[in-house]
Amino acid sequence: MPDRHWWAALWPNPMAVLRALGITPNMTVLDLCCGNGYFTAPLARLVAGQVYALDIDPTMIEQAQAAVAREGAAAKGWFCADARDLAAHVPEKLDFVLIANTFHGVPDQTALARVIADALSSEGRLAIVNWCPLAREETIVLGAPRGPKTDMRMSPESVCDAVSTAGLVPTNVVELPPYHYGAIFRETKGNRTPVSAH
């Protein structure tokens, strides 16, 4: 996980990224695979604490909690867990799920999308923030190539293929310069089969 200095060089205004993705103050949001909290902290401010954060790494959870505290903000809940098990932890339906810089490495992307879809409220939204499908040598941050290996990067079309199979409808793709995009999806309750318990 890159440090905060690295992310700050890439995204000096994370709040602007959140707003560009369509997150608004009245939403209940999950920062899925929250990492060190680079987005969790401004998200907690934006939605006045109506945010949950989940990550499989306890060290990342601790760093994210500290980041939120530095902002003078709060979160509704913190979960150290596998993203695929989010339904066992998040106690309410969500208006928005954010997953940033992680989806490209998920082994079964459609299965995770189904779990997310089941956690969303009617008309809830999912935003997947990914690196653009450029060669790694072309994505320079602080003087060095950054991000996942070239062959792991996904086009917006590939993300849409994986997520649409889970019953979520793509609505738009937001450009997030210099090297990212956000693919936005909408829940449509009643148009899919719910995820069975496992």
C-alpha cells in the first residue's frame, strides 16, 4: 500500500474525487478495501460520519481510523474482514459503495460485485476507481512508474462486463486525472436473483 505522500501527489484533492463520483452528504457509504483511509477521511467529513470502512488488514484499519480522527470526523463502523463477507458486518443497506485501486486484483470480480449489489439499497450506487489501462511505464508519480502491472489493468469496458453480470447497471464513467477513472453502477432491485447465504 503506497503511503499518504504518494496518494497526495496523485490526488491532491480527494474530496473533489468523491464529489465527482457522485457521493453526496445525505448518503450512507461503505469504503470497501479502505486501505490507509486516504478516501475514508474526507468521505467521513462529506457524509457527516455516515460511513463504514472495511479492510482485511488490521494495520490499514488502524491507519484509516487515525486519518479520520485527524480530520475531526467519525465513522459508523470499522470492520477488519474479507470484502466478500461484508454482508456479515455492515448492519444496513447502503446508498453508495466505493472500492478504489483494488478491483483489478480481485480473483472473482463478479462474485464480489454480487455481494456488493446485495448490500446496496434500492437505487444504490457502486463506484469502482481503477488505474487507466496504460502501460505502467506511462503512469509516473513522484518520478517513478506506479500502480499495478500493465497486464493487471482493466479498461472501463472490462469492469462493466464483470459487474454487469452481477446485475448492476452501468451509468457512466468519470475521468479522474491523471491516471484513473471511476466506473459507476446502479442497483436495480427486483431485476436479479439475490445472493444466497454461504
